[in-house]
Amino acid sequence: MAKLIALRPLFGDYGRKHPGQTFEVDEQTALSLESRGLAERQHDVGLLAKMFARYENKMVVPPENKQEPPPVEVSEDRERAAVPPLLVPERRPRGRR
């Protein structure tokens, strides 16, 4: 027996079912209803919670080569010295070579 949730109003050997209502049918009928998009299997919430419980508390950390370096504090004097002066482009005289 398979437990299903009706996605649309249904009527059959399983009785009259409204969308969202759960019901039990044999495996062959369950496969037929699922393949036509009329119902879907009801998943055991406790089982899913157990399966994903180990991922809830894990903190995702980038690999060492992808981590950002710590921010560097720069004083105003060092910041001014770090910026190079603007360069003015030289103009070449036009003419034939």
C-alpha cells in the first residue's frame, strides 16, 4: 500500500478525494496516479528530518586557497603614499617617418 496526496479532485476505488487530502492505494494505482500528475507520494517527515539533520549544523567554509585575506588597516598617511601620482601622456609630433 502507498500513501498519496491528491493534487486534483479524484474519484475512484479509493473514494472521492479533494486536493491535499491523503489516501492509501495499491502500488499499481499509485504509479498510475503519479504518472498522470494527479497525486504524489506522501513523504514521512520524520525520515526526511533524520536524513538532513546532519547537514543542518554544518558550517560551510571555503577551502584555504579561496578564503579572503584578513582586512588590513591603513592609516591616512600610508594611504596617500600608496597612490601613485597621475601620469600625463606625452604627445608626439605628427609627421612622416
